[in-house]
Amino acid sequence: MYRIVIGLENKMAVVRNTKAQEAVLELLQRSKKTLTADDIINTIDVSVNKTTIYRMLDRFVAAGKVHFVTDTAGKAHYALCTSSCLQSHSLHNHLHFQCKICNQVECLPVKLEVPELENYEVHDMQFLSVGICFKCKQV
Amino acid sequence: MYRIVIGLENKMAVVRNTKAQEAVLELLQRSKKTLTADDIINTIDVSVNKTTIYRMLDRFVAAGKVHFVTDTAGKAHYALCTSSCLQSHSLHNHLHFQCKICNQVECLPVKLEVPELENYEVHDMQFLSVGICFKCKQV
DNA sequence: AAACAAACACAACTTTGTTGCATTTAAAAA
DNA sequence: TTTTTAAATGCAACAAAGTTGTGTTTGTTT
């Protein structure tokens, strides 16, 4: 219900390496497109509980390793942060694309310029475009 | 589960005016910020079933009267379309702001420029910035 | 090796939105 | 005006996505 994370203000807690976490990070690394929690649960080869997946993803987001976009149906899609995510105070100002046909969401290498918002404190952003992707258009 | 709408390709069906619909549109008109289905259900004075509210909102979106943004928690926030929504093929290329404190989402009068996406068919977009709004910053 | 807390599993739950079907009702047709 | 028709609604049951609580496991530090 509360997928927002306050960044890295909360002191970096001690972190432990587990098989499950490594497996999830590897999945995200290998994936060209974003992954939903469900995608991960259905793809991962080690046995991991769904609650664990959700909490893990929250931790990754909090740590700035991963970012997510919510699609038009309200589902969260996760992707590893790249170097470009880290520019300008960890704001993810690149565009995402959600395909109505294959339902996948991908990060696009397109940065959007956002003017300063007077009197607002901007912590993060999600830019989503919706339509039909390259692959699905060809079919 | 499927909040996307294919625009107006489906022939404009006969539309009927009902008290409920008028009431919802009036609520949206009066509201400075976007409203969730729940907001509407809790605010509206005439008795309307929640299913009706959801279907109604879908119809309004399909008709281009209303647009919505999904917040970081995956919840849909609806707003009346203004004249500015109708520019450039009914794409809603203005920015929205979600406040982490009051949890409200508002339309901002800020248009974002999006370059053409080669080989992609863009039907719509959702631009969301997240942080602390003007009012909540003052408290 | 012992201690500690991060990470996990499991079950129950919440929230948001959907589906199917019967009923009502706005508006067109008779 | 009355009849007809399908758009709009109501209701109940359901579904998907994510969360909470609690007890257990297990990395890491001491």
C-alpha cells in the first residue's frame, strides 16, 4: 500500500547477502524489460516466498538499486537502476513505455526535462507512455 | 484490472444522462485536485454503488471527458480533462504531483515535451512527480 | 562458538478494482 | 402517450496485488 521510500535518509542498515536476493538481482540484470513481483516469482529458480520478494524489492528501492513504475492498471514494474538513474539526486527522469498488447513495461533512453516546481519538494518521478511497442506493431 | 481504453474507435454509443453521472461530473468539476473512486464514493450525496462509479469513470475516460493517473501505490486518481488535455491527439502530457503526506494528486499546469518514439505507437501518457506539496511543506 | 538482528516463510488479511446477472430507467420508436 | 430497447445501475461474489504479524532461519559480528 505504501510503495514510496524516503531515499537514503534512514541510516544504511546492515545488509546481508542471501541466495534469494542474489537471484532476484540477477534476474533484473538479465532482463531487458522491467519485471513485476509476479514475473520474478514465476521466473526465479530458487524457492522464495512472495512476501519476501515484495520486501526485498522495497529494500532495493530504498537502497537506490532499483526503481519502479506503476502501470495504468496499478501494477508495479521494477528495473535495476543504471548510471543514468543516479544523475540529478536519484530522480528517475527517464521515460517508460507500457505496451497494451504484451503488457510489458520498458525503460526508454529518453530523459524528460522538468522545470523546477516552485514551493514543491520533488523526491522522485515516474514517466510512463502507453501504446503499442515496436515488437507488437510488427505482428 | 484493465484501465486502458482504446480511445473513440469504438463507435460512439448512445449515451444517457443520469443523476449519478451528473453528480460525479459535478464533483470532479468542483474539485481542485484529482479524485479516486473511493473519494467519490465517500463524497457523493446521491446513493451510487461502487461498481457503478468504476464503470462510469471508465466510460468518461473512454469518452475523453476524464483522465487518470495511477499513484505510486497503484491507485487511480481521476480528473476532468481541460482544454489543454485535448491538444495533440488527446495525450495528457501535463505533469501530476503526488504528495507523500496528504496523499493527494493534482494536475500541474506543466507540459512535458516528449520526443517522437520511432517505431512505437503512443496512445497516451502519465507523468507523475512525487514529493511534498506546497501545503504540506508549510506545516 | 554464541549472540544478534536481518532476512525469510506462512497464513491471514486489506485494498482496489472486476465480473456476471438481474433490475431499473432514459430516450428513441411506435 | 405508451411501448420498446438497451444503457446504466445494484448487488453479491470474486480476483489481483500487495501488506501485516508472528515465529523461524541464517548471515554476520563479537
